Amino acid sequence: MIQSMRVFVNGRGLDVAAGATALDAVRAFDPVAADAVSRGERVVTDSRGLPADVAVPIQAGAIFRLVPRRDRTWAPDDDAGFEAP
């Protein structure tokens, strides 16, 4: 049985326990950053840049990046009022 697996957070390879979550991997990378993720100040993304579910068990070779959370304070519901160039 596999006891640990290699994953990557912000380009750094880490060994985490089998069954670890993305948040566990971030905590191994930087406990302060993991706390920021838990508070919603930072977001964990996968190798494609899509938000990762930090509570789901990950697989060996997973690649994650930490990014600041960006709040959208303005977003139009439709294209009303916008003219094409």
C-alpha cells in the first residue's frame, strides 16, 4: 500500500500522505497559506487554473497553484448597454 505520494504546489514537489486533500498539500507547502485558504483569502487552483475542491482526496502527481481570491464587485447580467466596436 502506498504510504505517501508526490504532488506539486506552486511548482514545488512535496510528499504527502496517501488520501491527503489539496488543503493538506497546501499545509505541507506553507501552513500560513493554508490558513489563508481556509479563511477564503486565497484559492487553490488545479493545473488548468480552475478552482480545486480542497476537501477532496487528491492523486499522486496533482499540480496546484495558490492565487489571491478576487471578488467580483461588478458583473453585468447581460449585454444591455454595451455596443459592439
